[in-house]
Amino acid sequence: MAFFYLALAIIAEVVATSALKATHGFTRLVPSLIVIVGYTIAFYMLSLVLRTIPVGIAYAIWAGLGIVLVALVGVLVYGQRPDLPAVLGIGLIVAGVVVIQLFSRMSAH
């Protein structure tokens, strides 16, 4: 169940982060509410995750997948095109999350 909660936390955080641009400095009501509700859900779900998954592991997965997904939203919604160094950096982040999940004994505690 912890990984389900983590997935929900990541999705809520990605939605909230992606909506930040549309708030125009929190001057637009609907995007601002999406940000507030999204982050509230994200942090609540993360608090449930931390009951069983170590904070370092949970945060590495959260941050790594969040970065990838927000970058994809940037491409699809805002037309932002990452250059080669950005793509390589994101790839390294994904590789780090995979290494942690596959090889770290810390994730088993």
C-alpha cells in the first residue's frame, strides 16, 4: 500500500507543481486552489508512506519521478523543450532511483 500512496503523492505533487506557472503569482484563483489542494494531498500521502518506507528512499523516488513527470508536463503543456544536458541529467536521476530500488538494502527496511 505504501507504494500506492507514494504514487498518489507524486501525482498530486506533479499536478500542483505544474499548476504553479498558471497561478501567475497566486493571482488566479483556480490554478492557485489546484496548487494548494495538490500539495496538501501530496504531503498527506507522503506522511502515510513514511510509516513503512525510509524517508531517504521515499524522497529519492518522489523527487526523481516528480522531476521526470514535471519535465514531461513542461514539454506537453507549456511547449518547453529540454536540451541534451537536461535530458542527460534527468536520465541520471532516473538511473539513481532505479539503483536505489534495485540494489539498496536501505529500501528493504
